[in-house]
Amino acid sequence: MVSYDPLWKTLIDKKMKKLDLCGEVGISTSTLAKMGKNEYVALAILDKICCSLQCGIEDVIQITD
């Protein structure tokens, strides 16, 4: 199962809102909604988020049982 809890924590640490992330990374609100429901998104999007936030993949996504 995919969890984006690390991303939400990273955003809090960087004092960013979810819509700030959309604007900075260039992702749509529908992609953000998928992430809010812990649904899969393309690896390219996760890469863009990591590059934009200057963080590792472990700061964005977590795989759980």
C-alpha cells in the first residue's frame, strides 16, 4: 500500500500548503487529490516533487503492507 504521509510532513516542515506544491511542481489538483487518497501516481511526478522540494523519495512516499 502506498502512503504519502511523509510528503504531508515534509510540506509542514517547509511551511508549504498543498496548493503551493501544485504551483511549484506543476502538478494538477487531480493528482494532488489522488495523493490525498493514497492512490498511485507516476514516478515522474514523484521525481518532480523530490527535485522541487530538494528531498529524497523517502520524504515523499512510504510503502506499507
